[in-house]
Amino acid sequence: MNTEIETMNLEDLEIIKDHLSEDYDNFWNFDILKEELQSSNSKYLVAKIDKKIVGFAGIKIILDEADIMNIVTKKTFRKQGIRNLTFEKFNHFMYKSKFKIYFSRS
């Protein structure tokens, strides 16, 4: 199973919009995600297996900091390392971009 992590676009969001609450969790809102995708202060990634979307993640960029807003995996694909791959891709992006990285514990 080959997982590809790439930049998310509006076409990707259109593909998953009718399945956000049932395939992921019931708090995802299409309009808010669309605004985030269109924001110059946000970057979203999408995880795909066999060209099918199985997850997405977003960061909010503020000055020289990047905050991970969410990392979401489709319910039927959880516990397969997709979240970790997405986090690694963001981590690499933040390191290359020289963002300050903070970790908080809840």
C-alpha cells in the first residue's frame, strides 16, 4: 500500500465534501475547510492511497510560527501510519521553511 502525501486543493475538498462527517468525524465543516484552503496563512496536505483520499491535515502560519490545526484520517484507514506520514511531511516543511516549532502537551 503506497501512501502519497501532497498539497491539498479545492478539487480534493470537493471530492470528500459529501463524506466529511461519515468518513472522518462529524465536526468537519466544508465551508470552513474551503476558507482555510484559500487562505494564504494556511497549508493543507492530503493523503492518498491508490489516488483515493484517506486523510488530510492543515497548519496555520503566523509570522515565523506554524501551528498544526488538524491531522485527520478516514475512519476505515486509521491505525495504518497515515497520520505519522502526514506529520513527518509537515515537520519537514516547517524545518525547511525555518518555522519555530513548539510542542505542547494537553
